[in-house]
Amino acid sequence: MSPDWQELQFKGPEALAAVAGQVIGMGPTLSPRVSVTYSRTMTETPTDSALMLRYKDGDVAAFETLYRRHNNSLYRYLLRCCRDRDAAEDVFQDVWGKIIKSRTNYRRTAKFTTFLYRVAHNCFIDHVRRNKRHLGKADTDPDQYASPSDEPDLAAEKRLARQRLDIALMALPNEQRDVFLLHEEAGLTLDNIALVTGVNRETAKSRLRYAMNKLKAAMSEPAQSLGNQS
Amino acid sequence: MNHDGENELPGTGSDPTVSAEYQAMANERTPADLDSAVLKEAEAAVRGSGLQGFTALWFRPLAFVASLALALALLLENTSTDTLLWTLDPETPTVVPSDNANTTTEAEKISSEFSEMIEASSKRMREQEAARDAIILNLNEPGAPQNFSSENFTLPPVPNRVTTNSPRSCTEELTVGPWAWWQCISDLDDAGRHDEASVEMEFFIKAYPDFPEL
């Protein structure tokens, strides 16, 4: 599977280096320092905070670069939090609207990703409070995962495992799913996850652990149990 | 939903197998129309509309120019008056001060005259202020007009319109001056003669509406 160069370019030098090593055939022998230097030599990618500060000064192109780095992961985070595509798109636009409005007061006090997902988390909470009556039904319908062929091969089995993972993810309690998604989509550390969600580090760690265990258990379940999870 | 009771479970927080499967599964991307909506909003925020955009664009340069102008003004204000005297008085010779001995002598003369003028003016102002302060702070004794006869500060005379059919209590103090009259009113009030004090106060206010104590 060829790497998504466009997305990698916006993700920064580290992500680029991780793939660059594989592409040029050196694989794991390429040390992290060399790969980062290689990527930095090739592309002087500014940090998220630098881009935001440039946008504060009126550089719209800097904002576009910043947006492209985070839009998909943020979208997936909100999609799985809200469990509804329309709601996710509304919240997504709210989040970026707040980021745009905050540009005049932006200061490099915290990592931009932490700031972004903190805003996203709060917007999601506001959305939940506003739409309490409409919560609940997940977009993912277990029945849509039609029963596989009678003789599942390895690819089919993998596909089923991912489907089970998806269903189990939707079935997680909100707090655990939130922590899991912040870990996977935003790449936040436990400390930053705690900061975003407003809990202490140990609570965040426990929620993540529980989420992982449940998802792992769901992935390992036999194929027949698909459709019974909801 | 409270899951704090499940905090006792041992083990690490993350699981690479689950992470890898999730990363392989999660491939959704933002719709193109959503991207363009956000980017348009970002651009609009920077460009602004009309005056707001103009203000945002020109605020820093204008602030910089204003700071420079202010610094220049302060610098000019604090420079020596010798270099500016020739522009002040049309009768002074229009010669720019230089190292020439003759022009230096004339410049010194002009400078000293100017300094004397400033000093005389300052002295007059100080005298006026002192007189005013003395009047405000002075608690006159009846029969001691003191500074009210100063040429720099005159009080209006007791107007003829201050007549009434009500009996007056401060008739003597009226003629002495406002401070005496004020003291009389205060004495009446302290003595419990509030009605009389009120009558006198009414006339006092009409006579001296700008009295400091009011």
C-alpha cells in the first residue's frame, strides 16, 4: 500500500521519515536520527505552533497547511465520538471556527494538538448537552456487516476482525472511547489526554487500558458472534 | 457513567495489536465541501470585512509610525531652546546658531532674555496659585477679610437682590464676606437653628454659587 504522501507531508518530518526509511530500502536499519535529519533536509516543515502564529499574522496558507495536517484525524475522532456523520460535521466546523477565532489571542503555551483536541472535546460535550434527546443510535449497524463467505480466508477474517473492532468501539462507554480515540487519532500522551478530558493521569490510563482490553477481546471473538454485539 | 471502579486492572495502557488494526480500519477523510467551508472561513477571518479588515491590516504599521512620531516629538521637546529661538520671535535676527563667535554672543543674549521672560511668567503664575490656595484653605474669622481684598481675586459684592421678608440671622456677616457668612450659617446649624440656617443658606447659594465649600 503506497503511502499517502500528501497526508504525510502535512504530518511533519517524523511521519515522513518513518516512511522514507522504508521507501529507500533501508528499512529498520535507518536510525531515527538519520531519518529525521534526512527528512528535515528535504523539507523544512514548520511546527504546528509556528504555523498558527503565522496564521495569526495573516498567512492563510499557513492555516491551510495546519488544517491539512489535522483535518482527517480530527474528523475521524468526532465521527466516532458523535456516532453520527451530520453531527460530526457540525461539531467539526464548530471546532475549526473556534480555532480560527482564537488566532488573535493564540500563544505558544501548549502543544497545538492538545489545544485542538481540547477544543474538540469541549465542543463534543456541548453538542451532547444540546442534543441529549437525540443521542444514542450509532451509525454503525451490525447487520450491515453481512455474513462472510462460507469459507473465510485470511483476508476475510481480517475484515471481520476490523468490523468487530468497529462495533466494539461504538459500544464502548463514552469516556473510554474518547480516551482511545485521543490516543489513536491525536497521538496524545496520557498526560495530554488527561489534560484534554479533565481527569488525572491514572484515570486516563485506566480508561485507555479498559478500552484496549475490550477491543482486543472483541477482535478475538469468533466470527459467529458478529451481529450479537451492540 | 462512572468507571472509576475499574481502575484496579493491571497492565499497560495501550495495545499495539488493537492500535494497528484501528489504524488500518480508520481511513475516513473529511468531505471536500467541509474542507472548503473551513478554509473559506479562515480566509474571511483574516481578510475581514471593510473597516475591520483595513484596521487589522494597517494597525501595526500605524502603531509603529505613531510610536516613532511620539518619540520624535519628545526628543524635540527636550532639545535645547538655543536652536529654536530664531523661529520664535520675528524680530530676532534670522541666523542659524553656529560656531561663529558673533552669532554665539547674540544667541546667548536672546537666550537670556527668553529665560527672563519665562521666569517672570512663572513667578506670576506661582503668586496667583498661592493666592488662590490661601483663599480656599483660609478659615476667616469674622471681621478679617484678609485675602479677599487681593487684587488677584475678587469676590462679587453682596447683591442687592438678597432681600426677604423672613427675619435674617446673619446680617452683619453678610457685609464682611462670604467666609464669615458661611461661618454664621454653620454656627446656626450647630445651635439647632436649622430653619434660620436654611434661609441663610438659600441666600448664600444665590449670592455665591461658585463658593468652594459648596
